[in-house]
Amino acid sequence: MIQRKPLKALFYLCLLTVILVIGYKIYLDFFEPNYEAVHTRQIDRLHQILDGRETYSFAVVGNINNSVGVFERKIIPMLNDANVDFVVSAGNAVSSGGEDKYRALFRTLSGLNVPYLLTFGDNEFSNFGSFRFYEHFGPYFYSVHTGDSLFVFLDATGKTSWRWQLRWLDDLFRQDKSQHRFVFIGEPLQKTNQNTLFNDEDEYLQNKAFRDGLVQRFRQYKVDAVFSANLPLYSEQRHGPTRYIITGGAGGLVLNNDTSFYHFVRVDVSPDGINTTLERLNIGQHPIFKQLESLWFFIHSLFYVGYVNFILILCILGLITIKLYSLIFVDRDYYPDFDLDPSPWRAKRLRIVMFTNNYLPFIGGVPLSIERLRRGLETLKHEVRIVAPSYRDQKPDEENVLRVPSLVSVGAQSEFRLANIFLGRIRREVRAFRPDLIHLHHPFWLGSLGLWMARRLKVPAIYTYHTRLEHYAHFVPLPGRIFRNLISHALIKRFANKCDGVIVPTYSAEEYLRMIGVKSLAFVQPTGIEFERFQHVADEDVAKLRRKLGIQEDEHVFISVSRLSTEKNIDFMIEAIASLKANSDHPFRFLMIGDGHERQRLQQKIDELELSDTFILVGAVPPEDMPTYYQLGDTFLFASVSETQGMVILEAMAAAMPVIAVRSSGIDDVVRDDYNGFKTPRNREKWRRAVQHLMDDPELHRRLSENALAFARDYSIDNFAHDVEGIYATVLADYHKRKGR
């Protein structure tokens, strides 16, 4: 078997490196000491050194590009030993205009023993870098007069008006009496004759009017030399009295061949004139790479802008490599572990803690499912504790329920409560109970607390997928599409994969979890119903309820049970029933059982469609009275598409009612066409025709009614609890086997 611990350690090492590199970049942006108007201090130093001198020397570098390996570690020591009085960057000192790049450059240039000045080039301008250059160093174009020489810095990026710069030059040169004049501009003015990979027309100054105006003035005012960067090469040409020098070998990307190589230019100034010397540097390339020039070019283009980016890219590639290694070379067994022996856990009296965000007396599918499971497990002699929110009308002195005060209630009927998960009492009481496992019924809030406690107590966590969260976007203070299409699925996937087992009520729900990437052990287990309760309803109780509601003997009674909430699709049924009333002579009554925050709006819609005598909002019905309402009904109607399992559908079948429902994940495995009901698309007319067909065909209704009763018989609470007990035992056996216990 492959040992994965070294690979896991390497993965976390790479991840830590990425975090440190990102942290380093954040440090550069926000925590390194601020600096501003650097050129002011550098010019003061220049005056101290050069004022009154006629002889001096300086170095010109181009395309530093934040290079650490070449410029900072190799060229700067050479410049410090070159006996020059100052250094000028001809452009592209940074690889881009980001704040981290400027801060890194400032730290690099602090290694120079002499003053320095920068030219505003294309890289300084990029990524909103113009305002950073202005803040940290100074104006984009400026001049310095010292050592009986004039040094002029121009802006070729277009940030500054070229007409303004030409007018400024005229005024500057007319008043200047300097013996020597030097100009620095980021983009070359004269095209070099050298044929290189980088010699592209776009690298030169593109504004022809600006270019021609500069060349004319340099000739007129006898400028000694014009220095530019932008190309990773060295070129010197003379046009009239002016030398045009391109120098781009201070860092960044060069090929280290006869044309493109690392270098800087030394300029010596004396009363007799100026002398420029190319200082070619034999650095940056091992001879072995002469045979692998294309590969070396690729490596430079990716990594050579600086060690920070090199390490970042290297670590990302390392993470990809580790992922590919684990996918290709680490064996996987996607089948269950058939060697598990759950029998010791089946024989044990288990202690189970359940965490839920809603519970009785709130009436809903999840609270009823939890209550039935609790009773079934206690019948099997297991101990159960339930951690749930508090309600005003809850039963006093509940022995097995730990109630948690609510911080916030959402919805008119408090459908969702955010309990105070920060209470220390919860953790103390759960720890004192010493659970064998923790069962979670929601993937957030109290469910998240339960998962955290399972990890702390070193017991397995089981999650029951009750609810399709994407249909509850209207309760979330986020854009509906973002929650529905992204957050809801990601939340369920992340939570389920942290659990040791997942219970789903239907095979379609299991398929959904697999499609979104859930890999935990999954068990298909429908929720149980109290089947026997629906078989022992007195006829006189049903007759009494019929009289109370004013329902005639010849009226076909439709029943639906649902919370009156947006995701339950009640509007669909109201509109379909209006169509049914208009298209059928058969008398009928529709009883909508349940309450919710949409009740007032739905009642208004019923009144507008003149259905007040047909479509009745009954409201909430006590659980003990529900069997009587079910027995009163002839057909059960359902249109919700937000269910993982329609538990009320099984209850209706237990009362011998066939079902007409809209196709969805919670319906597909329960309703079988032409056996115990019909499923239709989410189309009101097709749904209405199915309802009318069943109502108008007594023989079909009788057959489907008998089949519905037989189908529901298999879903008793006793079977449900016994099956969940087996799931608990399997998860416990798997958990302790994986943990080596």
C-alpha cells in the first residue's frame, strides 16, 4: 500500500509556502513603511556630490523589471564598485505598476551607495501605477541641473500631453546654458538596425508628431545623448549631434546571445566631452542552456521577473503535481467496505444526540421526522437527546430535549430560528451525555455546532439530507441566483463531505448528492410514518368533521398538507383548481392544511379567483387530528418541488388516498404512475387534467386507492427506526475501523 503521509506533508508544505508568499505581498502593500517624493531626496544628494564639478560619471540601466537575481544581487554590487556618482533608470524599473512592485523596487534601490533617478516608462504606468509613481517618486517629466549639465526626463506613455512637453522643452532649452544635455525617455525614438526577437514596432514611441518634434529639438539644442529602455538589448546610433542609446539589460527577460545580454552603460563627463562605455555582464545563463535555448526562454518568461513570482508559480505547479499524483498513483476503492462488522454496535445500547434548527411544537416535515425517529429508537432501548431551539408554546420539562434560546426568528410563523449556539451549556450537557454518535438534521448553525462537537468528542457524525436548500433562497439576504445556483449546493457538499455518513430519503436525492460531489457513505432511508394511526379513525369522527366544514356527501374532497410558503408552490394549485372548477361539473372541495407567512397573500388570490367556497385554507391542524382529515379526503394533491421526500404523501397513502403531484426529487421514488397516483410536469393544465381524470373515474380511483394503502404499509416507524439503527451501526463500525480503534 502506498504511504500517503509524505505526500500529505509535501502538500501542506506547498500550501504553507503559497500562504507565506501571499502574506509577503500583503506585507509589501500594507505594512512596509511608507515613502514619498523619493526624487526630492535623491536630487539633494546629487547637488551635494556634483555642484561645482566639471568631471563626473554616471550609469544608465534599463528594464530592471524588479529583477532580484540579476539586478539586485549582481548588478547593484557592480555599480557600487564602478566608481560612478549616480545611477539613472531609463524606464521599466518595475515589472508592473502594482504597489508591491514599487515597494520591492524601493527596497532594491536602497542597496545602491549612490543617488538614483527613475524615468517614467510603460511598466511604471501599467496597472494603475501612474499615481503610485507620482506619490512615491515624483512627477512624470522633470529636469535636474547639476555638474554643469542638464538632465531631462520625459513621459512617453501618453499620461502627459506631448504638446505640453514640447512647449516645456522649448522654454527649458532656451534658458539653459549647461555645457552638456542628457535626455531620458522610456520608449526609443530611433529604430535599431539589429534583428532581434524583441525588435517590434510597438516598442518604439508611436506618436509620430511627438517623436519628430523631439528629434528636431534635440538636433536644434545640441542634446548630447538620449537614453531609452523598452528593448532588452544595447544599441547606440548618432543622428546629428545626438547619440541615441537603447539600454535594456538590467534585468527581466534577455536571451544572453550576441544581441540580447545583461549590461549597463557608463557615461563619463569632462570638459573635453562625454564618453559612453558599454559594460557587458557575463551573468544569468549557464553554458548548458545554450543547447536548450527555447526552453530557457520559456523559463525566463515565466519565472525571471523575481523570486516571489517564481516561488508562487512553482508552488502552484507543485500542488497540481501532487493532485495529479494522487489521482493517478493512489489506489481507490469506490465500493463500500464489505468487511465491516456492524453487529457489535447493533447489540449495544447507543447514546445519540440530534441537532436540529427546528423541532416540535413547530409543525413541519423535519420536526415530525425527528420525533418519529426518536420514539422508534427509544422503543429499541437507545438513549436520545435532541438539541433544538426554544418555542413559546413548547412542552414544559421535556426530559430528552435541550432547548436553546433563539437569537433571530425568520418568517411570520418563525419557520427558521437561529439559536444561540455560543451557550456553553450546550457543550457541557452534550459532553456529559457521552454520545456514541451525533446525528445532524441541518447543514448549518446548530448542525455546524453538532459537527464541531462530534470532532471534539471523537465520535462519528451522521447528516440527514432533509431539505433542498436551493428552494429557500427567498429566506436568505443574498441575490437569489447566487444562493440558488452556487451557495446552496456548495454548502451541502462541504457539510456532507465532513460527515461520516449521510442519510437520504430517496434514490433521486442520493443521485443529486453524488452529482454535486458528495463522497461520504450514503444510505437511502425513507422517513417512517405512523401507519397504524391512519387505520383506526372512527367513521363518526369523519362525519362530524364533514359537517363542521360544510362538505356535502357528493363532493369529492381534495386534501393537501403543506406550509404556506413560497417554495411550496401553492399558487400553482390555486390557479389549477380555478381551471378545474371552470372545466368540470363534478362538485368538489379543496382543503389546504397548514399555515405560513404567505397565508394572507394566498387568501387574497383565492378571493380574487372566486374560489372562497371551494379552496379552503384550513390552517394548522394538531398532529393528533391529522388522521381524521386524511380519512375525510378522497385524493391528495401536491405541487411542491422543494421536497427531498414528501412524507405527507406517504401519510395520505396510509389513509388510502391516491396522489396527484408535480414531478420532483422527493416525489419520483414514492408516487408511481397509474399505480398509487400520477406525476405530471410542472404544467398547470396537465396537472389539472390528471386531477379531473382521477376524480371522474371511480374505478380508477378505487384501484389506485387500494394500491396506495398497500404501498404505505412498508413505511412504518418500527421499520424506519430499525433501519436507522443498522445505519448507525455501520457508520460506527466504519469510523472506528478508520481510526484504528
